[in-house]
Amino acid sequence: MHFTTRPTLQGTFGMVSSTHWLASQSAMAVLEDGGNAYDAAVAGAFVLHVVEPHLNGPAGEVPILLAPAGGEVRVLCGQGVAPTGATVAHYRALGLELVPGTGPLAAAVPGAFDAWMLLLRDHGTKPLADVLKYAVAYAEHGHAPVENVGATVESVRRLFETEWTSSADLYLPGGKAPRPGELLRNPALAATWKRLLAEVAGAGDRVAQIEAAREVWRSGFIAEALIRQARRPTMDTSGERHKGTLTAADLAGWSATYETPATYDWNGWTLCKAGPWSQGPAFLQQLALLPPELPEYGSADYVHRLIEGCKLAMADREAWYGDAAEVPLGQLLSADYNAARRDLIGDKASYELRPGSPGGRTPRLSGHARVVVTEDPGFDPMGAGEPTVAKPTTSPVPGEPRARANDPEVRADGATRGDTCHLDVVDRWGNLVAATPSGGWLQSNPVVPELGFPLGTRLQMTWLEEGLPNSLTPGRRPRTTLTPSIALRDGVPVMAFGTPGGDQQDQWQLHFFLAVALRAQVRGGLDLQGAIDAPNWHNDSFPGSFYPRGMRPGSVTVESRMDPAVVEELRRRGHDVTLGDPWSEGRLCAVARVPETGVLSAAANPRGVQGYAVGR
């Protein structure tokens, strides 16, 4: 048995793990009401829009991995594309070198809503009204917000009060930010969903109503309000007011899509990820870069190998991943390519960005990709992106944080870090789903007053240079950091997992997965909670994905719970180690199923005292 903060839950009926207890319990209520994992996931996701508005929203995006019982693992892509008018030339003509981190110029076609509708239509069993009722109730009648909602609002208070006044109307009523223990309501959002349900009620059966809802989003009153907002001049991170490029035709012409996952086989496991429009294959490359015999789990050599392998995979992500050019993924995951890349790993920490040459191709990077920062790598005064660097421990008491880990960083200039959410479900029939909803944060764009939620900002991840895999390109997806996972054992789906955390996601997930795969089991099942609770770490030795980008060569941030001898040895090997708070690295959720017995399990991250797993 390993130290854990909570038990790994086990049962046979259903399990949910998410980054907020209300989403977990709402999804569980759907399972209790006879719904399947997909019904439950949709209900939980819409609750996340309400209770974690600083982390995601309906006009954001979501990659969903689903493993239907007895079926093939599929990717449901809820990442919208760049609008037709979102060209490099247009942004350059505005005097921009980077896509702003906030505001309508950063908005892709909203993708999350349509993806959830497709999941419900094709794999769910419940009517739309049955899965939306939980979100409607929390929006209309209120919920007690977590501390980070108010802290995020406070960090952008000046912006809301002077520029984004529709956001101030919702999140600063009477000049007061949301506070724990006091109800936070979003009547506009509740009214949006109630009007949507009223408009589709007469459309016919369950599927016809869902299809009608998709049309309302794409071309009805919701679309009209989104377009009006996109055309309003809005202050963004450039310090100027800009209109967006999103049009009615962009909204009407896009749909979420199903795809085949990218996969990699490792020691009897098969890991499934979204394709190279996401960060997902970087997880697979990190597995491919592991040596045939791993060093002892948790040792300095083990941590060193994982850090150095991550640097190589992320350098390849920067040079080769994206949706604007063909990606040589087969070669990037091939044994020969990764054997040669593995030989680059020495005993000392590398401070170089070293993309490879799959198939003899010459890597090309953005001019901004090698920008080195000495402090926080890439957060603007208006909260542009997800976190990439943990705060160092400043507590006078060794091993104890001064502030609770994972409070949002708030700087003197008003900067705040966005983040994201995660949700996993497994039901009694063996259906699995993993999803990482994000974008459309309250600090990304002004709230659309008629709707109760803002546009997203995912285009900030593209480059304003032609000819790169991740160049801003109309009709193409920005390369996202979002990367949920499904793992198969001997060809059978057994585990769904994922985490918020921007560029950290596939670092934390790799460490979690290896902890599951390499350490002892508990009660006859996978030690999910022990693997989540194990000390975690990340590095920033590669270009960050969020405005204004930047990298910190050689940096490694570890939880201060890590063995001091390991930390000392990492420093001896040249790693620039920052000791973070003891519980600051990772936001993991996970559910699993043992095919032989039908026993289900679940676990959730204790960091930030917010995530929760439920089940029976």
C-alpha cells in the first residue's frame, strides 16, 4: 500500500471523476437515473460550465475520447477551426506579431457545445432536457463558488469595470466578486438553456431535438448573439481594441467530427490519444523514448530520463504538430526514430531545443519559439492561458505551503492564469469516456450579455508565420494542449484519465500512467489514487503554448515532497530545480474497469481541494 489522501473507490454500478464535486455528483445522478456514461458526461460537462466558469465555457472547446463497450475507441473533436477571415495577413496588417491572448481576435469557431450534442445524440440515451437540468438549476438558483472563481474575478477587476462591463455585470454585482459560501447565479445562462429547450421541444423525438439544438447554436439566437459579440471592438492583450473574424457562415459551416485515435503500444498497454492537432501524441512520444529497462521508479535517474525525454518530445511537438500541414506521425512514433532520439539523452540536463528530422525532413520553428524568459513564461495582464509554472514554496515551515496550493497566481499587473477541467466516467456496461473541456473562460473574452458566457481564445496557440504546422490558417484547428486519455490492456479498454494544466498535461499524465503501470495494485485493482497522489513535476524547456509564449531552458518544478536526495542529484546533473508547494503539480482524474470481474474504480486529485470521484 502506498500513501494516499483518499481511497481508490471501487464498485460495480458506475464511477465518475471530475475537477469539481458538483459535476461529479450530477453525472452520477444521471447514472442513478438509468443513463449511461455518455449521458452522464454531458450532464457533468454542462455543470462544469456553471461551477468552473474561470476554467471552461460552452463556447470553448473539448476533445472527447470514448470507448463504447465492445466497440472501437474514438476521438470526438470539439476543437473549432480558425474563421475564414483569420489569416496571417489580416493579423499582421493590424501590427500584431502574435495572436492576442484574449479578445475576439483569439476566438476560434466555438466547438464544445456541438461535440457534447454529438456525443449525446450518437451514444447517449437521455433527452436533452434531462441532462441539462442540473446545469440550468445551478445557473438559475446558484451554487457556492470555489475560492478560485472569486480570485480570478478579482485579478481582472479593473479590466471588467473599465472595458468588459458585461462581465462586470455578471461577476461583480454591486462591485463584489463571488465569495465562497454565498450563492453565485448566472440567470442569463439559465435563460439561454431554457429558451433553447423551449425552441426544440416540438422538434420530434430525442434525436430530432438534439439536432434542432445544434441548429439553434449554429444559426439561431445563440449564433446571432455570438456574432454580435465577435464584431464588437474589444480590449485585448495587445493593449488595443480589436474586432474578431468570426462570421455567421463560420458558425453555420462547422461541425464536431469523429476521428481514429493516435495510439502507441507499451508493455501490454495501448494508449489512445487525439491526433497531432492536440498535444496527445507528445504523450505517446514520451513513451516511445523510454528505455527498454526503466530505472527504479522515483529515483533521480528515473526522473531525469522522463524530463529529458519530455524535452525531445516537446521539441518535436513544436516543429511537427499542428493542423495546417501534414504531420509525419508514423515516423515520429517509430522505433528507429525514437531509438536515435533516445541516444541524445545524456547524464546532464539539456538546455537546447532539439527537434528531430523524421524521414530526413528539416525542422522549422517559429521565430518566437526560442524566446527565453527568466520569470513567468507567458501570461499577460488579462489572463490569457493555462498555467505552466507552479509557484515556489515560500513557507517558513519546511514542507508546509504558505498559501494553499493551486490558488491562482495574481500579479500586481492583474495577471491571472486560466486553467481547464477534466471529466471521466465509466458505467456498469463498460462504456468509458474521458474529456478535457476548456476555453471560453470568464477571463478570455467579455461575457455575451444575452447568453451568460464568453467566446474562447484558442487561436492564441497559432503562429503568425506562414508555412508552419501550427500557422494560423482559416478552416484549420489551432494546436491545442487538451489531451484526454484512454488506456487499453491487452486490447481491452480499462482506464480513462486526464488533467487540466496546459503544457503540463501530458507530463503529469505520463507520470501518473507509469505510476499505475509500475507500482503495486490495491484491493485487486489499479492503484489510481496512489498514482495521483505521488509527488509530481514538470519542465518548461520548450516554447509555451499560450500568449506570449516563451521557454525556460533547463527548468524543472517539483513538489517539495520529492525525496531531497533526488532533488540534489537532479541539480548535480544540471537541472534548474524549483521547489513548488508540496501539493501543486497535477490535477488528475481517473476511472478504470477490470474486464475480468467488472469491478469499477475511480480516483481524483486532492490538490486544490476541489476535484472529486464518486461511485458505487
